[in-house]
Amino acid sequence: MKKERNSNFFIFILICIFILKNSFVNSQPYSKDWISLNGIGDGNAENPLNWDPNGVPTIDSDVIVDGITYDDLSKLTINSPMSIYALTNNFGDVEVRGTLTCEDIIYNYYGEFVINNNITALIYNNTYFTEIRGPTHFKATVENFGFFSLYYGVIFYGDVINRYTFHNEVIAPLAFYSSFFTSDPDSSTFLTQLNDFYIYGNFWVINEATLEFYLIKKLEVHGFTVFNGDSKIDIGESTLVLYNSIELSEGANFTLTESVMYFLFNNTHGLLMYNSLGSSNEFNVIDSQLILTNYFFNIKYNSVINLLDKSLLTAFNSYIRLAENSKLLVINSSIVSNDTRLTMSGSSLLQFIESYYVVGLSGLNDKTFCILLDESKIEITNNSTFGIEGPIDLRDNSSIFVNNSNLVIQNADFYTKHFSYVTIENSIFQMKGNLFMMNSSILDIKNSTLYVFGYFGAVTNTSFHSYNSSINIGNYMIISTKAPITFENTVLNIFSDGSFFCDATPNLVIKNSLIAIQNYFYSFTSFSSINSTFIVYRTMEIKGNFYGENLEIKVITGNLTIIENSTFVCNFCNIIIEMGQFITLENTSITLKGTTMKNGGKVISNGQIHLSPGSTIKNDNEFILSSDILSNNNNNDDDYDDDDDDQLQSLQNQGSFKFINDSKVQVEMNSSGQLIIGKNQVEIDKFKQEIGGLFSMENGGSIFSKSIIQFQGGSIIGNGSFIGNLSNSAATIGDSNTSIINKFKITGNYKHESNATIIFNVENENDFSFIEILNEFYINGGLVEIKINIEFLQTILKQYSNNNITSKIDLISFNTLINDSSSSSSSSSSSSSSSSSSSDSTTPTPNKNTLGLDKIIFKSYDKSSNTEKVLSNDCISTSSSSSKFSLLLRSCTPSDGGDNNNNNNNESKPITSKAWVAAPIIGAVAIAVIAVTVYVKKERISIFLKLKKISIGTKLKSITSKK
């Protein structure tokens, strides 16, 4: 029994040893050498004789192929499924036709490795050839140091690391379910003519590696992509879709040619381009299309994107950021975006050459479309178009440069701040939104056209310069800055719904330009202009100091107004007021040198006007002066010669010129229009009225002149004083309008020439025209016309009909009478006439031609019928003395009723626009003709006619004719 127990124990020990031995053997793979070499064996992996030790490799086998292949029998061919531990191909030729499972790794050092079926292994391909010639699935990592060629579609479930050459030779599907790496300076990946290409893991091209994709129908990358370390990526005639972020960094260069690349759904990381100090990278897009959807382009640190040769970048709801010396260069290409934000900083550059940037927005809300910071630049050149609907914000020395291109801001705001500047050259800038310039920013426009249909505001040290350009304002343009504002060789159009407000210090300067103001132009600062034209259709207001030279200012309609406490200086200008108004308010100063102001509208001057030599004011319509017109040539001598230098200034009136305050006119004034002096004193250095003129003074008004006040034609009406000497060579003092009773005082001498006329209107004994001459009264012929109210005349004749009484009305008083119409003085005759008239008991002797006048005409006027009639001087005459010229009305019976010098002129006539006479006298004259003295048979017969009241349009009074 004991012996049996010992035997059982021994057997147990042997079983344990066997189990331990087998366990140890299975845990350690054993070598299996391929010996079907040099013509030995049949090359079949399933033949145990081809292996050393004999036997087909198992999962425990570490297969080694060391032999050099000389023939097909030397090739290791795996036709059936095989599982091994590892495979090392040193110099042999391995072909996998069945599935191969490798627990550890497959080394392909110096031989050929052809895969026709699925492999589950970590493949290490050294410097020789690995070929995929069948539908293969790699379930482990593939690391290639040699030539890895794909002749069939492959799915890599593990990582693929290419360190030398990885390429395909046929059109086939390709998928990487893990990551794809191509690295090392000499590595190259070349894939072409793939229908479907998927990378579900990450995609790496690094360390000076080269990647070339051509004719890829569709490449999808679902993981992140890294192009790094001076690597080179070329993709041509392919379509790429990136669902994740992509990094292009550290000197990597990516070229996309004739391809389409989608960047989808990564608005957090997106495309990141950057470099370390001293390196740069480029993303070249050639005749290709980039499509961004919910994507973030973050380009910085010396990175460059080149859109070349008709390329197109389309961005939807995305964000493009340029920073730290990065560049986006668009050459003969386009960018189209919608709901996309662009931010630039750190001296970055966005450049357009023969390209388009077109932006449309929908629901931008509070997002800012474009921000430029830190000396960033946008350059738009060579027939490019940059059009956006989102806001632009330039800051920190950033700039936009446009040359031979179009910049369009649509329904958005454009801000320039902090020393930023915008330069537009040979281009069109359409600002259909709002433009805000502030904080020392600059806008330069050269040889270009600017349209502002929104609000344009320039404030806080902002500069605006326009040269050889067209500026069109369709809304508000407000400039309030301490920096210069200049327009040179510019056309500034302010449309009917536009307005220009400028409060620029030190100056607003306009040179060689045309300013067309259809709405409002306001300048509240120093303002100068040279060689320019201003056309005002509505309102132009100047407040501050204005200096102009060689200007043409046309006020077609509307107003040109100089605001209070302002100065307006215009040298060698042509100012034309057509149908508008030129208004100067109080405490203003207008200085004109070598300038012509022609008024066909209305001038209202409340400020001083200074005329320097060569300046002329021509008034053809209405001029209202409540200030002075002063001379700046310091030549205000008392005497003016008609042959003065043509450069002397003058004032010419052919319209209506009205003084409404005490005023001085220190220049020669010629008037052939209407001149009105209100209840104030006007001083005119030299005045001359010509044919067609009308001089009118309101009650209490006066005109003073150190020179002779000359009237060479026209009329003089009103009630006022001439302070100085007056010469009347061909004018009419008084008016045919009998409602005007003219009364004048002449403090100096009055000279009455042969073509001069004085009209006296006598309303009654207390209301009649009168001229008072305080000095000498020169007579050289001329005409006096005396018009008498018919009612007053009839009253006088009836009142004095039964007694020898004469009524005397003084019409002119003077100090000394000088008669130049005859060789002898009229003083003696005047004295005798005066002495007889001074006695109350003596009736003055009528004198039909007193004072040396050429003619005296008597007329009656009837206000009720607006008619007048020439009267006989039987009962009406004049008299003169050493100091007075008077009208005499005496009781008498008129003879034939006509003046011997006025035959057939005693019929009734309607009163013209300047005079009217009473009509009721017509019936009385007809009846009075019957009561005349007749001669029958040379015997004079006196008859008495007694006329009773007969109504012939008016009430007639009894007239008795008696010898």
C-alpha cells in the first residue's frame, strides 16, 4: 500500500513538470527560419520542410527570412491563414496571400513584402519595398522606412507612420481609421487617383516631410491635421474635407492647386498658422476654392496665405484672424463671405490685387465684421473689389490701402481710430453705411471717387485729404477736428439730401476744386480756398475766418451766409448771386480785392464790407445795406476825377439798393436802378445817378458826400437832406405820382442844368413839395413842372374871384441865385420882384420865365378820376426873389386856358404810372371855352356868363368872366 502511494506521487510530480515545461515553452516564442532558399524547398509556407526547425510557424513562431531571393521557390508565400508571433524579412521576398496575424511586429528590412490580404500586425518597413496588392486591412501600426506601395484599396486601423516613401499606384479606396504620420526630412507621401480617401484619425506631415496628393476625388480628414517643421504639402486637382482643426506651423508650406478644400464645423480651433521667431510658412491656394463653414482661421506669426489665379475663399458664419505680421494675399482671386468676422492685428496684411472681396450679411446682430489692430494692413489693388456689409474697425496704426480698385461698405459702420489711416488711389470708395473717423486717424483720397450715402463723421485730430478726386455726400458729413482738412483738384458734391459740417482747426483748405452745394454746407472754422468754384443751390454758411483767392462763387438759389463775428476775404474772385441770397450778419467783415460781386438775387449786409482796388459790386436786383462799404486803398480824397485809375473800387446799382441804417460808402457809387435811403444818414464818397435811376429818401433820411452828388438821369423822390453839393444835369426831382409830396434840403450848392426837371406837387396851401437850398442855386435852364390839386385850385379861384388877392406858395428857398442861362446876373430883377412881392398891399407881377428856366408848366390833377390837365398861366404864375421861388395863384378869369407855348396840349390826359391829374376839370374847361372874349366887327364885346352847377362827372363851380 505504501509502495502504491509513492508511485502515485511520482506520477503527479512528472505531470507538474510537464505542465510547467509546456507553460514556459508557450510563453517564449521560438525561431522559425525560412529555408526555402537557393533552390531548396518549394516556397510554400504550409510545407513544414521549408522551415527550420521543421514545422509550419504558429503563433509562437518568430519567423525570420534571411536568405536572398533568387527565384520564385525562394519566396515566402503565405497562401492560407497564418498566425505568427513576429516576422523579420532581412533579405527575402515575402508575399502574403492569405490573412496574416502577427502578435508582435513585422520587420521588413531589406527585402520585398507584398501584401494581398488582411494583416493584423505592427509593420516596420525599413529601406526596401512593401507592396499592397490585395484588399488589405491593417489592424496594427505600420511604420515605413522604405518604399511602401499601394496597388489596392487598404484600410489602416492602426497608425501609419511613413518615414520614407509611401505611395499608391492604382485608383482605389483608402482609409485610415487611426492617425497618418509622415515624418523625417527624407520622407515622401504621394497619393494619386483615389476615389475615396478617409482619415478618421489625425493627419501629420512634419519634420521636413513631403506630402503630395493628386486627383483625389474626395479626401476626408476627421481628426486634426498638423503640417509642421518645414514640411511641404502639395495637393492638386483634389477635393479635401476637413472636419477638425488644421495646424500649419514652423515653416511648413501647403500648396493647393486646382482643388477644393472644405473647412467645416470648428469655430473654436480651426486653421492655426504660426511660426517661431525667424521662420515663416505659406498656404498657397492656386486656382482653387476654400470653403469655410462655422470655421476659425487663425493666422499669425509670419504666416502667409496666398489666394492666386482665380481662387475663391468662401466663408459662412466664420472667423478669420490675421495677427503678428501674418498676411492674406489675394491676387486675381476672390473672397465671398456671409456672417463672417475678420480681425487683424500685429502688423498683419490683407492684400487684394485684381481681386474681389464681397460680403453679404444676414442677422449679424452685435458681431463686428472686420477689426484691424497693431499696424495691420488691408491692401486692395489692381482692379480689385472689397465689398462688405459688416462693420470695419481700424485701430492702432492700422491701414487700408486701395489702388485702382473698389471699396464698398454696404449698410454698415466703418471706424478708423488711434492713428489708423485709409488711402484711396485711382479707385472708387462707396460708403453706403456710416464712416466714423477719430483719434488722429487719416483719410487720403487721390484720383478717386468717394460716395457717402450714410453718416460721415471725422473728429478728434482726424485728417481728411482729397486730391484730384470726386467726393459725393448724400447724407451728413461732419468734420470736427484739430487736424487739417484739404480738398485739392476735387469735386465736392453735396446732394439734395446731403450736408457738410466742418469745424476743423487750424484750417479747412480747398484748392483748385469745385464745390456744388445742393443742400447744406456749414464751416465753423478757419476756411481758405484758392482757384476754386463754389455753386450754392441751398445753404452755405461760414462762421470763422474765410480767405479766398481766384474763386468763383455762384449762389444759384438758396443762401450764402456769413455768421456773426466772422471774416470773409476774397481776392480776385467772381461772386455771382443769381436767384439766391448773400447774407452777412452782425459783426462780420467782408473784404474784396480785385473782386467782382454781381447780384441778381438778394444781398443783405449787416457787416462791414471792405473794397480794395479793382473790386466792384454790381447790383442787378435787391441789395439791403445796414452797415458800411469801406475803401481799403487809403485814397479817400475829397475830389475824384472821372479819369481815375480803373483799379479803383466801385459800387454799381441797376436794381434796388436800400440803406436801412446809418452807413458809409467810401467808394464810387453809380446807380441806374432804385436807391432807397431810410430814416438814417448815409455817407457816400462819390455818388452818381444815371439814366433810369430812382433816388428815394424816407422822411428824415439824408445823404452826405464830400464830392458833388451827381444826378445825370432818373428821378429823385422822397423827403430828406442832401448834405453837400448836388448837380442835376438830366434828372427829375419829384415824381408824376401826385400822392408823393417831395421835400428836400440841400446844405450845399445845387446846380440845375438845361436837361434837368423839378416837379412840384401842390396838394393845398400847407402840403406841397419844397426844396431848401442853404447855399448857392445855379440855374442853367431846365424845366419846372407844377401840379396842383384841382379841388384846391378851384377853391382858390372861387375864394378870390371878387377881389384882387394872390395866394403865394414858396417852392424853393436858397441863399444865392446864380443864373447861368444868360450873360447877366438875375440878381437885380430878382430883387425888384422880391420888393414888390414883399408888400402885402401890392400884388406880385407874374413872371412866365423866372429863374432863367427854359420852361415852366402848370398842371392840375384830379385824384378821383386819376387824370391831369395842362393849365393856362392867366391865373397861375411864379415869382422869384433873392431867396425864394414861389407859386402865385390870383383871382382872375382865365383866357383861352392854354399856354402860348403849349398850344393843343391842354386836353385832359390820364396820369401815367408816375403822375396822375384830376379829371372833373374836363367839363369845366369845355364850358369855360364858351365864356371867352370875342371880337365882332373889330369891337370888343364883354359878356357875362353865369354858369350854374352842372354835374358832368363832378360838381362844377360858377365862373364869371368880366372885362
